[in-house]
Amino acid sequence: MPDWHLYMIRTRDGTLYTGIATDVARRFAEHQTQSGRCAKYLRGRAPLQLVFERSIGDKALALKIEAHIKKRSKQEKEEIIRQQPNGEQLLALLAIETGTE
């Protein structure tokens, strides 16, 4: 089973896009092509910069973390980027229960 990763991309206008993928390098390359596989939000917003990437584990947890981050303010997202927390620190920062205890 592949490891899922959370990533954030900064666009030309400074906005942040959050996504998940099993292969961030491949997914980022798809976004940079600005073609059919690129997220609609990112079209026309190049150049793009990958500013955060973290291995999360399974898809369900990655989706949960992605949803939590998307609800955060830009300032909160910038703080996550500045801190570069590891997976466990990110879960604590977002106050997400993993259900593994």
C-alpha cells in the first residue's frame, strides 16, 4: 500500500493550494504543465513553488488532514509552512485524532 503525502503549493499570486498524492514529484510536475491533469485552481497561476510536503501514511488520514488544513486561514497555513512540522507534530497542531490509540 503506497504512502500518502500532504503538500502545499504557493502560486504566483501568493495563494496556497493544498493537496494529497502518493507521488508528490509526479503530481507537482502535472500541476506545472498547466494541462488536463493540473488542478483547475492552479491553471494560469504559474510559476508554482512546492513549499510543504509531509508523509502522512494512509489515504484516509491524508484526506482528513487535507480537509483540516483547507479550513485554516492563510496565516495559519503560512505558520505550518514556517514550522515544517513532522507528521506527528502536524496532527497535534491540527488537533486531529488518529484513532490508533
